[in-house]
Amino acid sequence: MKRRLGRLLFPAAATVGAGVAVSYAVRLSACKVPALDIAACVLALFATVTTAVHQAFEAATATTHRCKVSGCSFRVRIQSTDPGESRRWQEAAASHPAHTLTQRP
């Protein structure tokens, strides 16, 4: 199931990005914005929205293992692994040698 979603992720994200980009292109062309400016905006919007949708989906489906030491900011984010490998990463995150402490004001 996850593998099938992984194959559909980029086309779905690109479709959302293209929809947003076309929507803005129509709005800008109605205001008589020059074509090169519209092209620059459309490409930037397409890339940004596609990347944001892709990142949001990956963040929602990933498993994150954090260090158990209080204040340590070390974490491991994994996707589509079997339970044994996930457990190994969880143990690695709990016993990593370099604890990075977050500074709080």
C-alpha cells in the first residue's frame, strides 16, 4: 500500500502545484502582467507548492524516533520499513554517542 502511494505522490503533488500555478497565471493575466513575469511566478509557485505537498505527505507518513535524553535534539525519521528495522533505528536513536542539546532562552 505504501509503495503504491509513493508512486502516486509526485504526480499528485505536481497536479496540486500545477493547479495553483494556473490559477495564479489566470489572475495575473487578467491584470495585464507581462508574460515573462507570469512565467516566473508560475514556475516558482509550481515548484514551491509541489515541494510543500511532497514534504507534508512524507512528514505525515514517516516514523520519527527521538533520543530519550532530556534536551537532546537528535532524531531519526524513517519511511516504509519493516518492524525489525524500525526497532533497530529506535535503539540507535536512544543510544547515539553525541547528544546535541537544544538551547532554550
